[in-house]
Amino acid sequence: MNELNFSRILLITDGSLLATTTEQTALNFALRFGSSVDVVDVIRKPYFGEKWIHTQIESTLATLAEEKHKHLNNVAKSFKDAGVSQVNLQILEGKSSIEIAKYVLQHNIDVVIRYRKGAASKRTGPVGQTAYQLLGSCPVPVLLVAPSSPVTPDRVLACVDVYDETSLNKKIVDMACFVKTDREEQPSLLYCWDWFGHEFLKHRMNAQEYEEITKRLEAEQRQKLRDLAVALNLNPDHPGVKLLFGSAQYAIPEYANQQKFDLVVMSTVAPRSLGNKLLGSTIDNTIQRLDCSLLAIKPDGFVSPVTT
């Protein structure tokens, strides 16, 4: 599983209109990177009680599997007609996020491409439960495609952390450069910051003192961002290098939506808060407010809770 070599793409599709952009995105990536594509759908196993209530459960499952096979075959044909040399088809059975993670581990997948929310999802908001669970359990990058996003991402935003001392910032920026259509132009770089207690203290201290503290800290953060950009071989004076004051979980989607980015690349969880967490609060809240697609990167040391 090489994060900068999408030689094998796992496309998750359910045949719905919501998955159409996802399929086209996977096709675009496969043609750009010369990838093979595994086209997969998942059938949920019926609950124990459903087997008793639904007397025709077996025939229903057989019909469902037949329809899904038909759609996967149509996708495979369209991909091969477009020039993708190798397309593998598979219908999995079980809990979607678990079966997908197992498939990734068993078949040396490099990236998973999936729609954000299925047609049958019962979760409120733009992102379904399976997508959330994949972000927390899948050991490779996960691209969650927004229905309105272009299939060829050109305006890419890399979200970094100037206090991260691991290789994560480099992984995020390298990935942003890798998937960006125009590789000659550097991706946009965003770091969000604030200072502890500023909301509480803003109305409890002298206004001038508050502004002086904020300006001093902002200058420090700006210099750290410039240093990081240089370390990542990016131009620190590029207009796309942005420092924003505010909580990342709100500032990232607001900025990305306002600037109409095609894709946001970020980590699933900060390394310094990894512990037993599989999904950080920043990406958890960001994705619910984000209009565009999201490519989620795992930090070093991440171990999937799913085993084969």
C-alpha cells in the first residue's frame, strides 16, 4: 500500500445517482495513474429478527445481488471501454465499513474512493455512517466524493499543523500535489490557530492588551507557517498559503466553501492526540460542513481496528 502510487484503486459504488460522480472520479484517477480498479458493492446481512419476519429473505437477497452484479458489470465495461486495463468486481456481504477495511488489507489497495452518503442512509447530514466509520478504520487514504465536486480536482487545499513534528504535514502536502491536476502549481496551504482562553478573556481584559497578545501570537504562528512551507518546498509567499484565526473545525469548511475548492486533504487525527482515537474532532466536524470532496490521510502509527 503506497500512498503516492495509486496502482490499485478500490471504488465503492451502490448504483445510485449519488455514486455517479464517485465512479467518474475513480475512472479519472485510474486513467491518470494507470491504475487497476476493484469495483465493490456491499450487501448488508439481514438481522436475526428479519429472517423470521421476512419469509422471502433469501429470494430478496438473490435478486438484490443480481441487480448489483449487473450494475458492477456495467461499470466495469465502461471503465474498460475508456482504457482501464484491469477491473475486478466483487460483492461483499456484511457490515460495509468492516468488510471494506478487510478487503483493503487483503488486496493491497492504495486508496478507497466512495460517495459520502448512500441513498439508504438513515444518518442526518451530508455524510453517512459508513463514511465516518471508514475514516476511522480504513488503513489507507479515503476519498469521500461530494456529489457536486468536479471529477478532476484542480483547486486543492492541504490542511496542516505547524506544531506537528512527525511526517504527517509532508504526507498531506505530497498527497495534495499528487492528486492535483496541475502539478506545476502548488496546492493551497491552510493552518488555523487560536489561543487558549481568548473567547473568555476578550471581554474580561483591556482591549488593547488583548489585541497586543493576539497580534504577537499571530506573528509567531505566521512565521511557523512560513517555516513549514519552506521545509515542504513550497513558496511561503504564494497567495494560497493562508493563516486563519479560529477553530479549525469551523474555519476549514468555511474557507474551503467560500473559496470553492474542489478537494480538501487533511489527517483523520492529529498524531499528538492519537492515543486510542480513530477519528479526530476536527475532521469529524469539518466533513459535516464541507461542500467539496475530502481526502483523509492516516498519521504514522495508525493501526486499523479491523483485522483479516
